[in-house]
Amino acid sequence: MVQGFNLELPGAYAEYATCLATLALKVPASLDEQDAAIIEPLAVGLGACRTAGVPLGARILIVGAGIIGLSVAKWARFIGASVVAVSELRTARIERAGQMDVDLVIDAARYVNPVAEFEQHAGHPPDVIFECVGAPIIHKLIEMAPTNVNLVLVGAGMQAEQFTVFAAARKRLRMSFVMGYEPDDFSFALKMLAAGRISTAQMVSRCVGLDELPAMFETLQKPHDHCKVLITP
């Protein structure tokens, strides 16, 4: 049974909700509630980096600057990547990513091949490409990817993709698919937040009260510029 994906454990917006005891972690009193609310997306980014096995000094390209893309960027830097670049279409997200500790932010509306732009900036192609869009894009990434790159699919898109195994095989690509995180990722993210070794800077784009929630849900169902929206009392 997985917390958050099982109808036997409802209550996401209730005052109280049932939780599996093995997944319950105590939040230190010293940790701000807003920061604590970002542990989950941070855990997703950490799980993606662990799945990729990001080596020290790796060159990283992240496609998509939403909450998960920014989380991956933070952990890639934490782990010791030598180059961290983020590619994004939407202007507000480009600006948000530019305020983080990344080496390059690529305007995907201007540069249709972020891999080529990365190589021009870094002098080398990326070692790992993280897909954090969640829309059909795998075939495009395979076309752009250099040989022997590690392509990590974090976006968990719900739409059908179309690509051939041969297109990836001829470049000897490694492809990993990420779904959420492991409990250890969640607890480690909590520890690093509490210790001040990782931050949530730039990850929250808006805080809303319960009265604003219906309108915000309508906004989030369409293309938008938000990163993470938090509900406050």
C-alpha cells in the first residue's frame, strides 16, 4: 500500500488524515512549516538523482523548471555536479530558475535544442538529462541526446509517447523511469532541510487560503507559471 495513491487512505485536504505508521516522520520544531511542506517534492528530486546515480562532477541538463525540475537542480548541486543547466519554455519559470544556484538557464522557446545550447556553454555534452515536463517529449530528447547519455524520465506523464527502441539503442542511451521516492529519500530530505544544508528557496510561488483554493485549482488545471502553491490557514 502506497500513501497518497490508495483510496483506502483518503484525506488530502482534511483537517486530519490516516497515515501509515511506518511512513510517519517527526518534523523538528526548528523547521518552518512552509519548508516542511516542501519535503515531498524535494524527496522526488532526490530520488531521481539517486536513480540516475549522479557521479561527482557530472554535467546535468534538466528539462522543465517546475517544482520537480528545481528540486532535481538543488540535489544535483548538493551531490556535486560540475554543471547544472535548466531548460524551460515559460518566462516566469525561466526567471525563477535564474535566481537559483545553476550555471545556465536555457530559454526553450529560443533554443529548440537545449542539448546543443548546453554543449556550447559547457564545452561538453551533458552526462545526464532529466525530463521533468510530464508531457510527450521523450522522442525529442532521444533525437537531441548525445551518445551514451543517461536519460532519466521524472515527469511521469500520463499521455502516450511515440518513439522507437532503435532510435535510443543506436545512441546507446540509458533510460530510467522514476516514480516518486523511497522512504529513505523523504527522511534524508527532512534531515538536510532541518540542518540547513538544502533550501526551499524559489520553490513556493504562492500561498493561498482555503477560500482561494477553488479558483487556484481552476488556474492549475491550465498552463500556468506557478511552481508550488501552498495552502495556509
